Amino acid sequence: MIKIIKKKNYEEMSAYAAEMIAAQILLKPCCVLGLATGSTPLGTYSKLIEKYQAGLLDFAKVRSVNLDEYCGLSPEHDQSYHYYMKENLFSHINIDPDNTHVPNGMAQDMKAEGERYDALIASLGGIDLQLLGIGNTGHIGFNEPDSNFPTATHRVRLAQKTIEANSRFFASVDDVPKYAVTMGMTSIMSARKILLLANGVSKAEIIKKSFFDSVTPQVPASILQLHPDVTVVVDEEAGSLLP
Ligand code: PGA
């Protein structure tokens, strides 16, 4: 079931998302959070850091698994998602670095890396709350439009539209990695709760397509219509085409 919550702006969307994540941690201090990268969750992470600094949240027992990582970027690369997570969240809170996990984009054998990552998620007991952004291709994680929904963690070729969208973080479009390793739909759909965030007018069309059209692997996020507990939080612009 999908619950859609419209907020006035990015600030309010982020505050709501941080409240949901904080509630999850208070309810189960050793919870497994599925985390996302990109521009969308930055405000949410700032609000979580503020709550931690105010003594309202304790991450000591929290475990985390990230959705994806670029292939070929080392954890020290400033555009890697390892680096992003450290910069934007982990280094500001009391999470144990040993309890944080991001797929290894440098693995030689991506099939083995996918199996390792899925086994790791299973060994943690699955994901309690999965945070998601959405790409303008409809991707969640880096699961791009395809003829079927990919299940396991796997290597994926990024859609040209994604490469172009993410080129804003690189010196040129040619510097954007062409491949990534991403959680598949099994781990995402097995999460007990899902929280998807979208802001800005560029997401309006894909939000409508994902949640008000049919379920199809051509719009990967549409699979969430089949999940029992999804909260979608949009700002006014991203929600502007919704009925
Ligand atoms: P964004 O990316 O948050 O930077 O818009 C979302 C995504 O690609 O999933």
C-alpha cells in the first residue's frame, strides 16, 4: 500500500523523512536502515545529524546498508557513495563504522560481490526501513528500466539519462562511471517499510507514472505499488501532477 504525503517544500519533506527514520531508531535501536545517496536525502541526513547533536537520537546500535555504488570508484573518490555517506552522515553521528555497509564498486568479480552483499543483508535480518530517492528514469537504487525486474544485487549499465543527470557532480559527462553495483528488487521489496522521497518539478512526471500507472519494469519504481508499506513524501513541485 502506498501512502503519499505532500509537503510544501524540500525543508518540510526532509523534516518529515527524518522524523520517520528517528521513530524507527527509537522503536528498534538495533534496526537495519537501508540508505540512499543523491541530492534528495541530503536534507534528511542534516536533520538526523541535528537530532543526534541535540541528544535526541542514538545510532550506537544501528546497522546500515546502502543501495548502490559506482563501479570503479574507490571509497576515497569524492564522488563515490562510500565517501558521500561518510561526509554527509556517518562522520557526524555515533554509528559504528563496522556496522555500515556499501556495495564494493571495486570488486573484481561483481557476481560474487552481489552474492556477498545479499548474504550480508540476510545475515542482518533484512532491512527495517529502506530510504529511496527516484531517478528521472524511474530507477530506485540503480535499477534502470529493463524488460524484467532484476532481483539480486548486480552490476548494471547506467541509463544515458542517469549519466547525464549525474554529470553535474563530475568534471564532465565522460567522467561519470558507466556501470554501478546496486541492490536488486528482492532486498528492496523485502524491506519491512519503505520511504521514498522526491522533490522538484523534474520528478513530477516520473512520480505520477510510478504510482498512478501500471506496474512495469520499464518504470522500476512502479514495483513499489506491490509493497505493503510504502510512504512517498513529495514536495509541492514533485507532487504537482498527482490527482
Ligand atoms: P537525486 O537522485 O536524489 O540526486 O535526484 C535520485 C536517484 O538517482 O535515485
